[in-house]
Amino acid sequence: QFLLEAVLICLVGGILGLISGVALAGLVAVSANMPIKLPLWSVIAALGVTSLVGITAGLYPAYKAAYLNVIDALRYE
């Protein structure tokens, strides 16, 4: 659950970043009268990096929660 949540949050952030980056690049291209070129590999690489960050950020809490005693965890809250 921790891992899935972390990956989804990072992917949503990556998609929002891609959308804002393409929009900003389009705005600059229109104002400078230049064409835009967005290779597919860069989009795939960006989403891959955000997924990797999500996996990395989600593994530690998931690992920690997997080895936690349930009684101790409930007592803590």
C-alpha cells in the first residue's frame, strides 16, 4: 500500500510536470516563432524516473511497516 501510493503520487506529479513543461515550451515557441520538438523517449524517461523515485520513496516505509508488530503499532497511536 505504501509503495503503490508513493508511485501514484510521483506519477501524478510527473504527468503534471510534463503538462506544464510542454505548455511553457509551447508558449516560448510561439513567442519566439520557433518549432517545438518533443521526443517520445524523453516523455518515457521522465515518467520512468518519477516511477523510480516513487518506488524508492515507498520501499522504506513499506519495509518498516512489514516488520512492525501490530500490537506495538496500535499502542503507539
